[in-house]
Amino acid sequence: MYTVVKTIPKGSRIQITLDNGISFILYKGEVRRYKISENATIDEKSYNEIWEILYKRARERALYILDDGYKTKKQIYDKLKSGNYPEDIIQSVISYLLEYNLIDDLRYAGLYIEYKSESKSKRQIVQDLMTKGIKKDVIAKAFEESDYTDEYSLNKILEKRIKRYNLEEPKELQKLYRYLVGKGYNYNDVKSAVRQYFHDTDMSL
């Protein structure tokens, strides 16, 4: 048996907190069906039925989120958490998604690296992926399996960016250096890439 210790109306739904500390949200019709109110008790049968409702709802929500594009495990977790789904419901849904290969952090990292290979440094990509909840060892493996090099991405960015600067002016050249270093590239690599660009285009530095 579980005791309802608090109910908070949220539009057409109600947030319910039980004496075991678990909190979840049901629609008002479901609240009436299970006769839920503060200090009321929920028996095991009703509790299991409610959990099945929440699981199916959370799973549908996760699948809807994935319709919008590939996501990391953490992104799905955060979305469901913000929907006030209980922890064990969230973990059950994530297990389901993993079982059917609907989320895969290694694959996500690999696709992200490929997509950003001409616009971001390795340092930036690593930071982005960690922010998305992907572990360092998974990111490292994704880089190992990719063709990414900082040299290639640096040269691609340099080709796109260099025309914005009047490189006959030393201050402009320094601005270019600062921009590229700010994107996470090594200063010496930046100088080398700029020097090579001038050599390849028959310009003088």
C-alpha cells in the first residue's frame, strides 16, 4: 500500500507524490479512476496499473522525441525527467531504446564528428559531445573509428574565413590567429596552416 502525501494541480493533469518519495503526473480522469487524493492509499494492483500507464506514456514520448532526430541517452533522459516521469520508468524506457538500437551514443558521436569535421576542432567536438552526456571513452572510440584530423578541419575553416581579413595588416593577421586558436586549435598549428596557405596561393606573409 502507498499513501498519497501531496497532490498539485497542473492544468489538465495532477502531480502526485507518494509516501515513498516517488512523484509522477496523471491526467485528472486517471486520478478520478484510481480515487487518488491527499492521504488516500493506493493498493499494489492500482500502483502496478499506474506504472504501466506511465511506462507506455514515457515510451511514446521518447519515440516522439526520436522522430525529431537522433538523440543521446542523456538527451532522452533529460527530456523524460523534465516530464516528471519517475526514475525507474525513465530507466526502463532507456533500456527499451537501447535494446532496439534506437539510441546509441557511439553511433551518435561518430555521426556528429563526421558532420562537424569541416567546422569544429577536436577540442570543440569533445566538449559538445560531453555536454550531450557522452562519456569520454565513447568519444575517444568514435574518434578512433573516424577519419577526423584537426589539420583537415583547420584548413577547411581557414579557407572559408581567411578572405574576411586584410592580411597585409599585422593586426588583421593576429585577429585571424586569435579566432582559430579560440576555436580550439593549437597556436603553432594555426601559424603553420596560415603559412602553408600563403605558400599554396603564392602570397607573401
